[in-house]
Amino acid sequence: MYKDILVHIPTERPMRSAIEGSISLASYLNAHLDAVAVGYVATSAAYVMEGGAAVAAVFELERERAVERAEAALAVFRSEAANAGISYTCHALGAIPADAAVSLGEMARLRDLSIVVQPDPTQGAFDNDVPGEILFQAGGPVLFLPYTFRGAFKANRIGICWDGSRLAARAVRDAATFLARAAEIVIITINEAEAVSGEASASSLAKHLGRRGLPTRTVSLSAARADIQPTILSLAADESLDLLVMGGYGHSRLQERVLGGVSRAMLEAMTVPTLMSH
């Protein structure tokens, strides 16, 4: 059960998808929502700390301005969270990107779910690096919302991207709260004969979920490796899926099966909210 949720509110990019998606989900689950925003201090400013008290004061001034930017982003969240009547807390950070990544990772480790906005490759922003950092450091599920996402989050129809890997299995376990409430679950396999052993097949997953009383069906597709990600998104559109569940990409391509590298591509072109676990 997701009862303690973290959401990252961007300060350098549009924040609407993060605010609307996280507040609606927290309201639906009656969960507490921790919102964190980071005002970034330029890395070059950190070096002045070695120059004595005067330059250290300059750095502190930059940090204070960064916190103000974070507070400005959180003010929008705070207003809408209060109107929704949810339980929430706000955290404004001012830090260089590397320190911010450490802090966000530590916060995510003690939350049931973390919510982030899909990176936007068209914008050069430190906020684009946060989702991947949280995915690698959280030790738990991360819900990626497309930056085009608007409105209330729902997960009535869920697609599980299955390749039999450890990461895919972890994602299925981490998505249990969503799966238990789904009206339909579609198990999606791509080139299954090449990638999945019998003991971890899609049919075995269907039996496993069936024992929980979950409604599932399987869609097996074939695609060239370069076409796997668009194939999944096309199916998601055809099936009107609200959420995709998949393993997050690994550090090494040698450790990935069919869908490992696809999750990287998914972050660039996702059209459906996607839960990933690493």
C-alpha cells in the first residue's frame, strides 16, 4: 500500500503534470504526500567557498536565492494540495545538483512511491537529471508522468511489460497497489521466445496474478529491437492503457534482456504514465 509518497516538483520546467498527478493520486489512496523542490546553485558557485568568508557569503546568498525559487514552485503545489484536503509536507532545497541528487535519493528511500516528471530532451535543465537519479537511488518504485500529462491520475487499465527479468519482477511486485485496483491487466511480451525462459514466462506470470484474483490477459508481439518501444506505446494507445509497469534500465546493457534498454527510450518518448523499479 502506498501511504507515504514523494513527488519532485520541478523549478526549471513546467510543474503542472507533477502537481495534478501527485495530488489526485494521494487523494485517491488517502496517502500522505511529501513535495520537494530544488533551487539549483550553479556548480561554479560552490568553488568560492574555498576563498574565505567574503566569497563564502556570496555562495550563501546564491543558496538563499535558490531556496526562494524552490519555495515559489512549492507555493503553487501548496495551494492546490490544501484545496484538495490531502495530508502533505513541503521541502524546499537549495543546493548544487550533485548534493541535491543525494538528498532526493535519501528522501525517496523512505517513501512507498516516488513521483517524477519525464525528462524533456528539448530543455536543458538540471530537473531533467532528477528522475533518473531517483530511479537509481530510491530502492523502490518510481512513477514517471509524461510532461504532457494533465488531469487526475488513474490506473484502471494497466499494461505490464514483461521479459522475465529480475527488474520486471521487481516492478510487478512494486506495482501491487495499482494492480489490486485495476479493472484489467494486459501482460505485454515482445519476442518472448527469444527472451523468456519457461519458468518466468508470461503464462506463468498470468497464473501468479490469477491466484491473487487479478484479471489478466496476454498480448504477445514481435518487433525488431529498434521498434520495441514504439510498439509498446502503440499497443498502449490501442488498449487505452492508463499505466505501464516495467523494470527500469540497468547500468550495463549486458545485464538487460529485451526491455532493459527500451526503458531508456521510454523516458524520451513516453505517452503513458509508467511505473519503473530498479
